[in-house]
Amino acid sequence: MNFGNPWSLVSGLFIGLLGMALFIYGKKQADMKCLLAGGVLCVFPYFVTSVVLMWVITGACVGGLYWWAKMDA
């Protein structure tokens, strides 16, 4: 994570909180899709330094989770 860029830090914090919420929801509902997406969203901001790339990956994870849930229903 790039600590020199405040937007990277704020984005990583927000994305991590979103991932934590998804992980907790998935744990309570015993939903492996939400657990997996939440775990990815919690971990990947540590390894990505670009703010734009962080949000693209977040959109792909959330969109993939939505698509995966629609395919199961």
C-alpha cells in the first residue's frame, strides 16, 4: 500500500471495510460466495498501489459476486 498517497490509504480502508462486512455476512449466512469475495476485498488492497486499479478490482469482485448470485437463483 502506498502511504504517500492519501487517496490510496482511504480507498484501501473503505474497500477493506466493505470486505469485512461481506465476510461477516457470509459467515453468518454460511455463504461461501460472500466469504470468498469478502476475503479478497480485505486482502488485495495491501498489494495494489494504484487507486484506479483498486476500484476496478473492487468493481470486478462485487460484480462477480452479483453475477454468481444471479446464476444460482
